[in-house]
Amino acid sequence: MAVLRRKARHVEGVQEPDDPLDVAQERRVRAVLALGGVPQSDLLDGVQQVRLRLLERAASGREAPRDVSAWAAVVASNLAMDWHRAKRRQERLGERLASLRQHEHPSGEDSSVLSLAVARGLDELPDALRQVLVLRFYADLPVRGIADELGIPEGTVKSRLHSAVRALRTRLHEDEVV
């Protein structure tokens, strides 16, 4: 609710007193994100990410940037690059899944039902569990590689994989797919 009020006040040009970005800085961040290729629908999320990073910086006790506007523009530029990387990863994953489906699974009613049930089960998993499951079994990354990429211990990856597989297996049995 507070986010909606903050958004409404920004639209009206009134700034929250505790907002780390002023209106001009927010406009600059939006422009950098848009010029970086981030779609209009994701601009607000990008601005919020810049705000969050600035607040996290202050909360950790680090000095405020000398030039907040320049710092925010650099962070926005990095976010735009991250957005493109994530988009490319998703596209590559989609291509790999499509090629796997073509080569390994004959087109038939059974495989369609299973694919739909797995997709539905993946959608219901919490983000952290879905992420490690996809990286391990669809992107074929080893546990150590997943841990390195996500910056978490290998034991955490293994625990999340176990929980994700158990939840997905339960879902498939509940749907009487397997």
C-alpha cells in the first residue's frame, strides 16, 4: 500500500521525505533504463531497484555516493545490462527446452499431459526452488556451478533441489500424471 502511495505521489510530482531519489534523478534513471532497452512495463521495477540499492548502501553504513545522480545512472545502466542477460538466458533455455522436446519426446497425448503438469508444478514452486531446479535439470549446471553463480553454499543448493524435486513429485502424483 505504501508503494502505491509513493507511486501516486511521484506521479503528482510530490516526493516522499525519505525517498533517496529526487524527481529529476528518477527521470534520469528511467531514461537510462529505457535507452538501455528495458521495456516500459519494467521501468518502475528498475527505478525501485535503484532506490533499494541506495537504501541498502546507506543501511550498511557505507558513505553516500558523492554524486547520487551519476551513481544512480550507473546502477540503472547495470540493471539494463542485467535485464538483457536474463532475457538472453531465458531465450537460450527456451531453445534448449524446445530442442529437447523435439528430440526426446514424441508428440503425443501422454507427453503433452506430462509437460503441462510439470510446467504447472514449476509455476507453483517458490522462486528459489524453481531457480535451482531449472538450473540443475534444464540448464544442466552442476551443483557447484549453481552455488557459484548464485553465491550460496553447495549444501543450500542441494537442500533446495531436494525440496523442489519432492514438491514437484508430490504435485505430479496428486494430478495422477505419474
